[in-house]
Amino acid sequence: MLGLLLALPAAFARGDDATTQTQPAATSRPASAAELELTPAAIQGKVQEIEAATALDAEVKKKILDSYAQALAKLQAAADWAARTAKLEAPDRLVVAVKDQEAQLATRPAFEAPAGMLLEKAKEELSAAKTELAEVEKSVGDMEDQIKNRPARRQEIPKLVADARKQITAIQGKLDAPAAEGQPPQALKAEQVLLRAQKKALEEEIVCHEKELATYEGFGDLLTAQRALAARRREHLTQKVALLEEVLVKARTDEAARMEAEAREAARKAAYAHPLVRELAEKNLALAERLNGPKGLLALIKQVSDQVQDAQKRAGDTRKEFDSIRDRLNRTGVTHAMAALLKEKRGDLAQFSRSLRAQGSKREEIAAAQLARDELEEERAKMGNVKATVQQILARAAPPRSEWERENLAAAITDQVESRLKYLDQLTADTDKYFNALVDLETAQVQLRDLTRSLARVVDERILWLQSHPPLGLRALAAVPRDFLSLVRHDDWRSAALALWQDARDLFYLPVLIAACLIAALVLRPTVRGRLSRWVETTPQQVRSCSIRPTFKAGLYTLLLSALGPALLALAPWRLLATAEPGSFAYALAQATLATAGLFLALNILRYACLPNGLGVKHFGWEAEGTVLLGQAVGALQYALLPVVFLIALSEASDQQAWQASLGRVAFLVAQVEILIVLWWVLRPRVLAERFTDGESGWVFHSRYLWLPLAAAGVVAVGALVVLGYYYTAVQLSLRVASTLWLVLSILLVYGLVIRWLMLTRRRIAIKRFQERQAAQAAAQAEPKPPAEGAPSPAAEEPKVSLAAISGQTRHLLRAVTGLTFLGGLWVIWRDVLPAVMVFTRQPLWGETVTIAHLFYSLFTVVITVIAARNLPGLLQMVILQRLPIKDDVRFAVATLCRYVITIVGTIVAFGLIGMDWSQIQWLVAAMTVGLGFGLQDIFANFVSGLIILWERPVRVGDLVTVGDVSGSVSQIRMRSTTITDWDCKELIVPNKDIITGRVLNWTLSNRTFRLVFPVGVAYGSDVELVHKLLLRIAGEHPNVLEDPAPQCFFMGFGASSLDFELRAYVNIENGLATRHDLNMTIDRVFRESNIEIAFPQMDLHVKGLEQPLWPLGQAPSVPPRAADESGRTGRA
């Protein structure tokens, strides 16, 4: 602070003089005896006085010194404003002087390099000229910016003057106000000095602004003259730089030619010299030839340098163009002229971008140049010591016969080595220049590509939102007949025909080829259509046909039928594009015809694919009635639509704006009406219900009332754009919709082809397995071999993969690939239109950063999250998890947790896009969690229990469990509940909390082994040893009975009617019922064969004290029962 105060008086000396000379008397404030003189010297004196004062408080002293320092700064600002005011004097004289300098510069002769100019002198002058040229370029850019900003500056100056006057009024009020009580006199004086200095600076600012307003027009002329002078200097300096570069290039070329001539002469002289000398001379010649010649290094440097200059010039022009378009958009806004300019610029940018892509990257050439430079440097380093190199070369030669011969050989090798070092140095230097030039070219091209993308982004963001034409009115409709006659009577039709005729004369075989194609199309068309019907009608209906060849042939014939007409239509414009000049009527005619041929081909493919015996119905399984109706509609549409599309394409490709405004727009509306008629024909609800659905089911049937309104609304919306004047927008959207439909058709055809291949593959596998089963059954019936006693149990059959599982997994994978392909195609088709959506990023919804685009991104994230949560876990399980050595329940747990993670992450991202990050909503989430915890505690408990089930896995999908009185298999584990399917195929929904907190019997938690118990009772008197042996043998011979644990048999005891045995066998739980059935059947059969009686419950009844005899069944007593009783009693008596 103190150093600043001490240094300012000298700096203010000139400023005071300027101020006293330029400030009007009306704005000066006379100093009284009590006021301090408002000069830097006086203020500096007060600063020294305050610093020397010891009675002042430290805080007060600091405040006073700060006030004086600010006052000095304001005085410096006043001096600066006064100096700027002095520079604004007499702009007219300056304009005349600048124009005189430009006239003198215009008459100055062009720069010429003096003859025999030294290379080093040329390099110095070139460096100085380039430096001066860069400064001039910068000054020209600054002047252009000033000229561009002058209108805004003109509007800003009165506002600045008004603000300064308000500040002066406020300062004067503070000066006139009474001093505050208790304030030290030194502080009061310092505050007064600061206010006066501020006022003086503002007064000087007002004077400067008023002077600038008075000389506004004059300084505008001065800026224009200065820019013209700088442009003239730039022209001279550019010519000077070019001439000096030519001098340098010529000098380097001459030097390279001289070095090549020397090397060639040295090689000629060494032709009969020692082989080592000859070898070195040939290597030197090779190095010299790398420098000179049409493909030499110097030519490459010149070529790359020219490309660098061109790229830099284009980058500068593109930057200026970018700034100009952006400024015009900000100034003029939405105009028809601006829309036409952007449309033209978009076409130029597309062509320029293609040329940039064609040039490619220079990275490979840079790497090759760097490698060559490293190799040259390594070779130069190896030959750094000339004597050592000569001795190494001499060591390779045969021993000389004399010392004189050795000295001559050494001298010749030394000359060649020194020459090689010289060539290596020159070649290394030039390679380094070439490397630097390539790096500069790559940098310039990258910069140019970035600028082109930025300009294209600005154009694409605005062009679709601008009216390309006025709204369609009666004037445009009245101009349609006139423009149509103008198109028909156009003189260039004859020139296009003459161009085709001249091309046919130059290429005599072309008419013959066209005639041959026409004849072949007419002759082969019925044959190809017949073959298509034959391939469709016979082979696909054969059940055992497993070959994809008929489908491929049918597809080939469909493509041939579809391509005959479009190919003939495209032959003439194909040749016309090669001969016509871009921008001419013939060129536009060729482009329009090719576009029509492309649409013709797409409609033909769809039409022939929808034939009754076509690919769609007979091979891909499309709905027959709906497909045929669609084909008929397309066939009727194409002949009505193609001429209209030709008119639209011709008006767009030509440079006649009147054709686009009237003829093109009316033709576009006619095309929209034709499409509406076809949509009404195909998408009516009754037609959809009868032709495109199989019964009253499916999403097509349920949404049949939405198809026609939605499609018609889209067509009508595009037509409304045309009527309102957004014709270019309508054309671009229609082109991309057509491309999207073509993409959908292509994907459907490929998808149908792959599905048919999968179906045929599945059919082939099924037939093969059926044949294997038939062969196995035949072999088993021919040679029955029952297993012998004690023989080892046969190995279990290896489980085969289910065909349904294969088909389902493949379909899921195919749908995923198809979806990704469709999304990629959509991105390629619509990526040029997507920047127009960026306009929504400037429309805030809430806050400062959340826009409509963020809302769309959030909704898109939600949709992607839902799709991903439903499909990605299954895809993960199918593609990755099934290939890992883990169990099915682990796969299910991982897939379910993956679904939860996707949902949580997607939700966080979606809320974050609309400005709701965790830091903002964490308290709300905490409060909601507490409230939901009380209100939905059971649901939360079930959710947490579901996570515990997935993590701890007490039950898994596929486990056999018993919950309460219900037993069954776990089929699903969801967020809230677990589904158990019982043996009657009924599904029981069990809350997850009941499984975690209740008692659950899991039969297959640790293993799937299950014990079967067979109680067997045999009659008394049976051989118990034989029974024990037979039961163990029966269990051991069954293939489903496990060897570990081994089957067991126990004699449990003596029953009332039987000897009780119990057979215990262990099996896998999946085989329990089948094994129980087999073992029971086998026990019964073996016991019968062994004469062992399986006891059944029986009872002996002993009757005592019977008064009446029992008669056998069916026999009547001879006497009545009463008589018998009497006789019995008489006898006993």
C-alpha cells in the first residue's frame, strides 16, 4: 500500500496536465482555504502527515490511509479518462491520414526476393514477416469486433452517462451533508477527499462518453479506414511470406538436388572401386534420393505445409462464419431469409464434413515419420565417431596387399562416411520438419472438425424451428400450374438428354447393357415369380423339411422381383450423375430419380414379401389376411406415390426456390392425402380385428381403436407444418420416418429369417431325438435283458437340454439383439435432428438448471429402467450365469438382486436429472420412511424378509417345502411374497415374513435325498431269511435307489396276523413316487415267484355255550328251530 502511494505522484503529473486542459470550467469545483488541493502531491503529503501522527488510534489511522489510497486510485482513473478524451479529438484528420497510408501502400510494388538471397537471411525475414502477419491478423480481428459491437456500444453510452450522473448526485449529497458527531477531523477530511476524487473521476468519464457520442460517426469511418489499411498490410505480408517460403523451398530443393547429384557422381565413381566403398556410395545415393524428387521428403513437406495453410484458412473462415451466423440469429431472429441461409449452409457443411472424413487422420503418418526420425537419429549416433566407424568398416575388408592400398581405401571410406553423416543430418532435419508439419496439419484438421461440428450444431439446433417459406396461401396455389409448366418446358431437359446421349457414345456398351437388362427383366419376370411360388408352395409344407435353402431362395427371388423395376429406373440417373455438373438441372434430375428408385425398391420388397405365397405368409408365419391386405395397399400406393415423390425430390434438389414454395409443397400435401387413404384402408378397427388378429385377444385387437387416429394425427401434423411454412422441417421429418420404416422392414425380414432357421433347427433336433427313441425302443424289444441278481445298477441317463428352453433362451437373446440393432439404427437416422431438441435445454421448468430436456431425459431414464429391470436379469442369467459353475438358486438370487439394483439406480438417476438429488430429499425420504414404516410395516417387513431370503437362502426356487399344512415346490420369490405350487398345481401365496419368522420344513435345503419306508408283512411260517434277502436284493437292483446310504431291511416284530418287516431305501426326492411304485410292484412279483405269502389280517372265532347249532350257509334246518330246541332240551335231560 505504501509503495503504491509513493509511486503514484510521478504517474499523475501528465494526468493533471491533461485534466486541466480538457475539463470544462463548468464542472470544476474551486478549492477553498480549508479544502485540500485535489492533486496526487497534496494527497501524498497528507499520507505522510498521517503516518507520522502518533496520537491517532491504529484502526482510525488505517481507515484514513485506505481512504487516501482510494482517492489516489480515483485520480488515476480520472487521468485515464482524460487521456481517452484527448485521443477522441479530430477523427476526420486521422481518417484522411489512414486513407493516405492505404493509398501509398496500394501503390507500393510487390515484394521481390533479391537475387542470390542467402538462406539464413531468408529464414530471418520469413520469421519476422510471419510475426508481423500474426499481429496484423489480430488487429484486423479486433477491428472487426469493434465494428460489429458499435451498435451495441451506441446504445450503451447514454446509459453509462445517466448512471454516472446519478452517482455524482449521490456523492454531492454526501458532501453537502453535515459531518457525523465524534468523527476525528483527519478521518472527515480523508472521506471528503475520497468523495471529491470519485466525483472528479465520474465527471471525466461523462466528458469522455459525451465526446465519444459526438465523434461516433467519425470514429466509425476511422475504424473502417484502419481495417482497410490493416487488410492491405495483411495482403502485402501474405504475399511476402509466400515469396519467402518459395525462396526457402527453392533453396532447399536446389540443395537437395545438388546433394543427389554429388551422391550419384560418387556412386558412379565407386562403381569400380572396392566393394565396401561401392556399398557406402549406394547407401548415400539412397539417402539423397529420399530428399529430392516428386515423392521426396521436400515435396512431402511442401504438400503438407500447403494443407496446413489451407486448413488454418478454412478454420479461420469457419470461425468467422460461425460468429456471423450466431450474431445474425441473435439480431434478426426468425426470418425466411435466415432459414434459406441455414439450409444452404447445412448442405455445404454436410459436403465439407464428408471431405474432412475422406482426408482421414494423420496419426499413422505421424507415427511413421516419428519412427523414421528415430531410426535416422540412431544411425547417426552409431556413426558419431568417424575414425571408429572407418576402422569398423575396414575390419570387414580383406587384408590389403600394401600400406598404400590400405591408406587409399581408408580415405575413400572416410569420404563416404562423412558424406553419409551430412546426408543423415540433412535428412534428419527434414524429417523433423515433416513430422512437425504433420502434427500442425493434424492439429489444424482437428480444430477445423471441431469448428465444423460447432457450426453444424448451431445450424441443426435452429433450422427445424425456422419457417422456410411463408404460409401456404392462394398465391402459392395459383403459382402451381405456372411452375409445373416451367418444369415441363425447362430447357435443361434437352441438355440432360444430350448428356446421356454423349455418355452413351463414349461408352458404347451402355445402351446394349440397358437393352439387355430391359429384355431380361421382361423375359425373366414371369419365370422368377413362378419359381417363387414353386418354392413357397412345396417345400415349406413338408413336415420333415429341415433345410433353410428354400427360404433363402424365396428371399433371393423376392429381391430379384423387387429390384427389376428400380434398377431400370436408376440406370439413366446413375450415368447422369457421372456426367452432369453439381448444381445443374441434370444433376438435380438424377438425384430425384435415384431417390424415387430407392422408394420404389423399398415398396416393392414389402409388396412382394406380402404376397399370398410370399415370404411373410408361407415362411415367416405372418397373419395371412392382414399381410395380403397390406401388400395390396402398398401396391396401390406406390404407383400413386412415386410421381409425387419425384416432384418433391426434384424441387428439393434444384436451385429453384419457387418450385419448392409452390409445386413442392402442393405435391407434398398430395402425398400426405394418399398416405391417409391407405392408412384408412388398412388401419380401420374392423379391418384390424378381422385381418390382423387371431380372435379377440392380443395387443393389436385391444388397441385397434388407437392405430388409425395416431397414424392419421402424425400425417396431418406433418401436413400442417407444410401449410404453416415449415416445409423444410416436414421434409426432413418425413425422410427420417421413411428411413425408420425401412429399418423396421429390414429388421422384420432378418428377424423372420432367423426365427425360421431356429424353427427348422428345432425341428431337425426333434426328429433326430424321435428317431433315437424309436431305435432304442426297437432294440429293447428285440433283445430284452433283465438285470441279473447282484449286478451293478445301470448309470442314470444323462439329462438332455429341453428344446423349449433352447427356443425360449434363443428368442430372448434374439429379441435383445434386435432391440439393440433397432436403437442403433434409430440413432443413426435421427442423430442429425436431435440437436433441434436442444432448444428445450433453454426452457427452465423450476430452479436454474432443470429444463424441459431434463424432464424428458428423466422420463426416458424411467422407461429404460423399467425395460432393463424386466429383461437384463434374464439376459444376464441366460448369457453369463448359466455358463458359470453355480446352482440355479444362486443364479436366481443374483438375477433378482440385479433387478433391485437396476431399479434403485434408475430411480436415483431419474430423480437426479430433475434436480432432486439425495442432499435435497434425504429428510423427506427419512420422514416418508418413518410414516410408511408405521402405515405399511407389514409390506416393509415382507420386503426386508424377501431380501433376507435371497441373501440367506433358507428356501430357494425349486425347493420342496412344507409351510403349515401345505407342501409343494417353491416356484417364485418376489419382493413381497413367495409362491408355492402344491401337488394339485395350485399356487399358494405366502408372505415372506411368515417364512422368516415361522416354521418351515425344507425337504431339499442341504440335499435332495429322501427315505422311502416299505412295511411288508408275511404269513407265519414263512422263511424270514429268504424274505430279508429278497427285500435287500429288490432295493439294490433298482436304479433310483442310492448306494450311499445303502438300503436297509429290518424284522420289526411279530404282528397279530403277520411277521412284520420294514424296508428302507434312499432315493432322490424327484424319483420318490416312481420308485415307490416300482418297488411295490417288484416286491409283489418276487414274493409270488418265491411262494411267500403276504399276510393279510385274519381272526379265529371260538364260540362257547351255543344253545342252537349253526347251519352251513345255504342249508335250511330239517325241523323248526323251536322243535329242535325242545328236543335238545329233552335229550339233555
